[in-house]
Amino acid sequence: MKRLTLPFLLLFFLISINSICQSKRLSARVLKQLDVSEKDMVNAMSNGDSAAFKRIAGYDYLDINANGTKMTLKPMLIDVLNFKGASVHFSEQSQRVYGNFVLKNGRAKFYFGGQQVGEVFYTQGWVYRDKKWQFVHWQGTTTKDFLQKK
């Protein structure tokens, strides 16, 4: 009897751990909200709207740009004004979910007045907390394709 008890306890333990892990996964509805939050972030940038960007970004936001600059939320709120009138086209997108954190990767082309001014491979970090998505990280690296066009 003791020989049968141990495998059943182990099986029960593994099932319990799996159930706990699954309950911490984000629902499809919450993940769809991330797409809306990303669009809101892009609109805030394109409109040069620091107040809207602040509502979307987390207090721990960190930006590492292709031009070699790094900034936290406070200076970024000032810099948002420089993006007024810009547009961005995302492609080659993918995302990986880690609990309540999502990494989004892809290629972004930036335009001002219809003229392409940049192209980067990017990583965005988003965290789901306080029942909403918060934009907490951006990193962009200029693509070789764009550098060769110059």
C-alpha cells in the first residue's frame, strides 16, 4: 500500500502545481487588451500627448533608443512631444508571454510627413498590473537595411 501511495501523492502534487501555474496565465481577453494598449501608446506618441503616454507607461518605464540614448519615464514624457506627427508601421511581430509580462518583438519603420526617417528591430516590454497593461520597456536597434539606404 505504501508503494502505491507515493506515486499517487507525487501525481497529485504535479497536477496541483500545473493548476496553479495555469491559473496565473493571462486570459485571451486580457492578451487582446494588449493590442489596444499598444495602439493607444502609438497614438499617444504620434499625437505628442505626454499625458496619454503617462497613463499607458509604467512608473518603471525604461527606453533605450537606436541613437544610443537611455531614459526613464520622466524625461520620456518631455521627449514624447518630439514625436508629434510621426507614424509607425510595425511588421514581423511576435510576442512571448511570461506570467503577467509580455515581450513584443518586430520591425518598426518610422515616418514624418510621409518620409521614412528610421527603421529598427525593437523589443517592447509590457506588464499587466493594476488590471491594465503598462508599457515598461522599449529598445530599438537600427536595421542594417536602413543603414545601407543612407
